[in-house]
Amino acid sequence: MNPSRIRILAVGKVRKGWLSEGVALYLKRLPGLDVVELRDGGMEREAAAIGAALLPQERLVVLSEEGQTFTSTAFASALEGSGSERLAFVIGGADGLDPALKARASWRLSLSPMTFPHDVARLLLLEQLYRALSIQQGGPYHRA
């Protein structure tokens, strides 16, 4: 997994200091990974903003509670299996993601069957991306 081939398109801002600190920590550990913050404002408007921000060469990955769940090791393998593809992970706003946008996704990912606020989901995704990189590199961060 190459962090520079991954972008996170996230609806809303991270407003809590402790979450901002965590996000900053993992972004520092994942140089090249880009986070694009999009304005919230209802599912249709958010879906249009996500569609406009998505690059033509990116594979759309939406975070959704009904998506596929992985262990951390399996997630690392799935990312490794994506090879040189560019991935855009999308985190929706408070109302979730527009069903039409979900239908366009080539991959639906669930961090958990539970629902999280978008800013917490952002931190969890970044941590799992860092963990996946550590697993792929054989680093000590992940203890199986």
C-alpha cells in the first residue's frame, strides 16, 4: 500500500481537539495520503460534492455500516491486492451517504456494524490504514 495512492473524501470538519490531534498523528505517519474535507448539507448535495472531488482514475470506496468487514490483517491484504490502483475512501455526513453514490462504489467498507460520527470514522480509518501499512511492512505496530 502506498499512502500517496489513497485519498479520503470526508464530509464535515473535525472539530474536537482530541480527534484533530489523532488525525494529525496518523497523517504524519502516512505521508502523501490526502484528506479532502467537503461541506455538509444533505445527502444529495454531499453526493454531488463527492462526485466532483472524485478523480477519474480513482476507485470509489464508501464507508458504510452494511459494507464488508475485515480483520486488520485481511484489510491489509485487500489493500495490497489493489496494487497500483488509486483509492478514494468516502466518509459521509450525519445523514450517511446517498444510495446512488453507494451503488456507484466498487467497494463498500464497514469499520464496524456500529455507526460512528464522521469525525470518529475518519480517525478509525486513518488508524487502520496505518496499521495495514505496518502489517505489510512487517513493522511492530500490529500485534496479532
